[in-house]
Amino acid sequence: MGKSRNSRRQDTAAAVVEAVDGGLAELIPDRDRARAWTLLIDGAPQSHVDLDDPAFLSFEYQRRLGHVIDLVAPPGRPIQAVHLGGGALTLARYVAATRPRSTQQVVERDAPLVQLVRRELPLDRNARIRVRSADAREGLAKVPDGWADLVIADVFSGARTPAHLTSTEFLDDVRRALRPGGWYAANLADGPPLAHLRGQIATAAVRFAALALVADPTVLRGKRFGNAVLVAADHPLPVAELTRRAASDPHPARVEHGRSLIDFTGGATPVTDAAAVASPAPPASVFR
């Protein structure tokens, strides 16, 4: 069978390569989707964007965060969201596509990356998305009290979450920015022995009443390095629906919550600013 016109055009699309503050950024065309691109920083995949279908989420962890976005309010209702870490603005585009008239703030420290993404992967003109080039915690501090329905933390520097975004003091500012009934979600990366992940759960547990963790079972068993999405709120979470959605993904995930999640921490203690360290660097094999 011959290739479609879109496939032929994508075959000839050239990658865009530029130096940004975080390293070498590459926008690689997706051969299977006409106007879709994958963003890599120093060879590590960061984001995937389909300009024709911004509701399409390719990466596993982004699909899981997409489930959180879907459940934070009734379908289609506009929300106010803060994204700490911008990448290719994939999740902000998803909110704008699935919840029109939402108001969003994106905090991305890497200003040259923001310029590259906005030039090559332009946002919909109707999207109410404000992008601020600042450190994530400094940008969060400028969010008005009680403004956000949802705060998403997806910040990596050199494939590691910076230490100052892992502490109880950081979560205190997240809580300040959230309205009553708001949600917090974080993309966490760890591998065996999962000390970082366990510590992050323990940290969130002393600041939020309800937690859930969405991850590949092999990651939870400490068999490989990977991503886990932590969800937190001060109200009961829709665990059953989150479990159903995560289990039906192309790469099914498990949802841990309640006592089993607390037991998973293995007695880890909450992280404070004074003791915080960056998340572990992924092994080179992760990106092969």
C-alpha cells in the first residue's frame, strides 16, 4: 500500500535543532501524524505535540496527567490551571482543547525553549495561555492565593527534578495557590530502590488529605526506571474512575491509594528544603 500524502509530506519534514538553556533541543517530525512533533532535550524525549489534534497524548505519563485533567471538573467545564514546566506546552494545549475558555499559566525557566516552541509549534489563537519564563517556584509564588483549580508539576533539569521542587515548603506554596477543592499532580521519575518516589509520597501525605499514585506496575515493583504520576487533594479522589482509565491505556498503569500507598513509602520521611536533593538521574539505557 502506498503512503498517504500526509505521510509523504512528513517524510520530507526536517527536524529543527537549536541550542536552548537546557541543552540541545530537537523537534523531530512524527512520520505517522501529519503535523505532530516530538521534543527532545539532549536526546531525552520531553514532549509530543499534534497540532491537528492537541487532545492526542502520546507519552504514557502525559496520558495519565490527561486523566487527571479530565477528572478535575465536569467534562468541558473551563478551569484555571498552573503548569510548572512547559516543554512543548502539550498539557496546556490539551486543557485548551478539552476545556475551552480555560485560563492557564505556564512557568518555564528556559526562555529560548519557549521561543522555539512558540515559533515552530504555535498555540491556538483562542487559547488563554500565559507563558512566563521563570524558575518554577518563583513563578508559583506569583500565582494569586486560591487561584488554581489544578497545579501540575512537570519540571526536569538535566532529566532530574530540581531539589527545591520536592519539599514540604514547596507544597505549602502549591496549597496556597490552589482554591478549596483544587488538585495537585506531579510527574515523578525514579528507579530502584525508589527512595525518591517514596519520599515524595511521604512529603505529600503531610500536606494533603488524599493521595493516589499512577504508574506502570514494573516501576512500582522497582524493576525499572520510569515515571509515576502523584495526585493529591484535600477531598476524596475519584480513584475508581482513575483506575479504570489508567488500566485501559495502551500501556496500562496501576493506581495505588489509601493505606497501601502509605505502606509503599516504607517509613520514608517528608522532605524539607534543608534536606532536599534532586531526583536521581535516569540510566542511559532509558533513552536508547
